[in-house]
Amino acid sequence: MLKVFLVEDETIIREGLRDIIPWQQYGFTVVGDAGDGEQALPMIRETRPDVLITDIRMPFMDGLALSSLVSREFPNTKIIIISGYDEFEYARQAIRIGVEQYLLKPVTKAMLIKTLNEVQAKISSEREQESYMERFRSEVQEYEQFSRRRFFEEIVTGQLSVEAIYEKADQLGIAIEAQSYRILMYSIVARYMQPGGDIAAGYPKLRREDGNEDAPGETNRTVGSALREDLAARLQDTHDGLAQFFLMYPEYLVFRWNIQTYAVLVKAGAGQMEERTSQCLDTIRMHVLPVENEVEWHVAVGRETTRLSALPACFEEVSRIYSCRHLLGDCHVLTKENTLDLMESENEESLKNVDMDRLDPSILRRFLENGQPEEIGNFVDEYISGTHDAVISRLFCQYLMLNVRFTAISFLERLGYDQKEFIEDFPTAQVAGRSLTRAELKEYVRQILVRTFELRERKNRSQNKTVISQALEYIDQNYADENLSLKEVAGYVSVSANYFSAVFSQEMRQTFVEYLTQKRMERAKELLRTSDLRSAEVAAEVGYRDPHYFSFVFRKTQGCAPRDYRAMSGSGVKRHQ
């Protein structure tokens, strides 16, 4: 229902307007009325009507003054003036203010209903256009995020010179200039993540009432499903809230580094970096708060630099700091200072200083679940830190090797692997029963982790391919539905929207929106070449209700208008636009 507010100083006329029109029958509801503009204005501010119907000449504040104030404060409100004065000056002022209709008294019921219908159609059209523009802005934003990620990867891997960084930033519309920079890395993932399907979606591994984990293949179709969906929705809200924050402040450039990890490039002026960093950390804490007991979250803070050319080295350092999260699970904000003991303890020269708590199997298990292959080197250094370069005791070697071996075996079995599929690949014979140097022990652990990650990634790739295959099939069947969205497709394949977006981009090397648009454009070109459908009909066939929006997207992606493409296609069939 559209809200209407009536302003008329003559009570009989005002009540007549209010009572003579069957408002609800025509899609309207009267939310208030007043006898003059001064009385009406605070009521209008409270009710925010879609349509204002007002007389011109009234005491205290006339209709033109009221209309001028309302049009400034509520530019989407449509104003209809009813006046007994057929004077050009009134009409001229009404046009300048932006009044929708200027009706002369006496106004008949039929005339007012006709005007209301016209206003209703215009409001509907404008809202539809705004909906399409919002949708387009969202699509462009997703594409830009994907381009920005590529840009960030090129910066921190040293692929771009400083000059090239500035050139590419200018092409992407990114303000890269600043007096100083700092890189942060953060992740927010569900606790007790199950390897395989649920780890990908970010859902927790459920436990039965007896406290045991679900057996392989066992599912809870009621409570379990609801819990997963609820947590996934709240995690999505957390990521969406952070995304909105970073979009609001150009001082932060955020990029998805991998499926679970984001990187933030903080820009600051002289003396502002600590304040900017604190604001970013406080915002992450605030958004994590609603799901704090159900997630593990960490932020690594890198060092400040004044040079773009130093960002690759800064990224390498913050990545090493970030990898310490597996050993400092309760420390949410990781810095060089609070991880220094971990990274420097490799220089200890006595086995008695080994921190056995650091070798807790749960630490290794968390790394196998949430770590990334590129972090293996740093993790091994930290996990075995505290040993010295000389030969380590045989007892300690056997303890550590068995610890790593059995934890990896247990993890892979949870993924659904049989020991026969991997046990022979784990190094044993060449190191069994003897003491090892620290370097040899590291290499043993590294080989175990590399092989375990290979098998984990194989399982994830298999599941991801299934997800993508199902998603592509669904898109192929529904691309002509104008309401098809990433969230809908993610729901169809039973993963979170955030995860689906990351996996789709990773597997397809293009965003969901790019793929959907490409699909629609290919079909549109086919119809333009082989049919005599009008452009508006082609638009409707490929998922665009608004033909103007279709033409805009077609021109943006194909380099010409649909009409021009049809003309260039060389078809001999007579066409109509």
C-alpha cells in the first residue's frame, strides 16, 4: 500500500477527500491529514508518505512552502496540488518545486482516481528502476572485488613495478596513494569444522546427544540441518557487515586471499596508522561478537611501511605472523611482538626448553583442518621450534613422529579415506628407530603434511567440482529467471553464499555474475541472429525485464547495442526493434 497524506484547511473538503475515495481498492492508505502546512510538516516527517495531496492557500504555511520543504527532505514523495486558483505564477512555482500534478477545483472523484493511478504507476516504475540499478551496482561490485583480488595478488607477489601499480590502480578506480601502508590478514571460521563438505561450507561438525560425533554418512535431518543453516546465516551476516564497513571507508582495501582468509591493505596519512589499525581491529571484534562462541577468529597485523615496493616483504612477514594462529588459538590479534617468542625460539640450544604444550595434537589437527598448503613451511618451523640443531634424542623423535603420523591418519580417515590409500606414502623406513637432526625432523613432518594436504585438497576439489557442476546445471536451467542470484544458487547446492562465491571464482576463474551475464549474452546474441524477436522480447527471454537495462548490459559486455549487433550479424530475416 502507498501512504497518502492530506492537507486542506477546509474541513469539509478534507474529510470529503478522505472519505469519498476507496483508497485501499486502488492500493493506497491514508496515514494522516492536517488543516495547514505548519501542522502537517511534523506529521509528514513521522509518517513519510509516498503521496502528499495539498491545497495551496492555507493559513500559517501555504501548500507551496510545504511542498518545497517536503520535496527537499523527501525527494521520492509525489506531490499533488489541488487549487482553486488558475494562475500561471502558482503553476510555475509548482513546476520549479517538482510537483507531480496541479489540479484545479472542483476535483471530481474520477479525476482524482485517474491522477492517483498515474502517480502509482510512476512510483512503481521508479522503484523498479531503482531495484535494477541497485542490482547492477551489486553486480559491478562483485566483479570489481574479483579484479581487486587479482590486483592485490600481483602487488604482494612482486609482479608489478611501482609505476605499474599506480597505472593499474587508476584503471580499476582504486585510490592507492598514501603516506604509509600496513597489511592485515584475518579469518573467521566455525569451531569444530568437519573436513570435507562441512569444512567447506563453514558449518560445525554436529554431535549426537551421547556426545559422540556423527558417524560417517550419518545426518541429522532436523535439528542438525537447522543448526548448520542458522550458523551459516549468521556467519554470512558477519562477513557482509565487515564488507559494508570496508566499502564505506576508502582507507581500507579488502581482498579475499583464499576461501577462508581476507587481507586488508590499510592506508594512512602521517601519524594516522595506529588509529586506522585500531579502528579496523575494533570493527572486526564487534562483528564477530554475535558468533564469538561458535567461531575461531584471528587477525595478523603486519608492519607499517611508507613504500609500495616494500609490500611483498611486508606480506611475507604478516603471512608468517598469521600462521602462528595455529599455535596461539586463544590469541585473536597476532603481531610481531606477541609471536616473537615463537619465531625466535628456534635458536634455543637445549631440548629441556622445548615447550611440549606446543606439540599438542589438537594444534596439529586445527592446522590440518584450517591451514593452507602455502603455510606448511612456516607452521613446521613453529611447531618444532624449541629443538636445537644438534642430534635430537631418539625418544623425542619417535614421540613427535608418531604424534604427527597418527594425527594425520585420524584426520584423513575422518575425510573418508582408507589407510591403504595413503599410508605407504608416509615416510617411515628411512627415519625409523634413529635420532634425527632438527632439519631432518622438519623434513619428515613437512612430507607428512604435504601428503595430507594433497589428499585433503583432492577431497575438497572433488566436492567443489560436484558443487560447481550442480550449480552450472541449475544456472543453465534458470538463467532466464530475472531473480536468479548467487544466494539462490548457493542455497540450491547447500553451501553458504560466501563460500560459494569464493569456490565459484576459484574454479571458474570468473565471478558468478560474470558467468551468468556471459550465459545470458550468448543466448541473446543467438536470438538476435536467428529470430525476429524485438529487443524487449529478447531481453525477457534471457532474464531482463527492463529492456533498457538489457541494452545497457549488452553494450557494456559486447561493445555495441543489440540493434547494431543484429545489423552486423548479416541475417537476411526481417527484424523489428
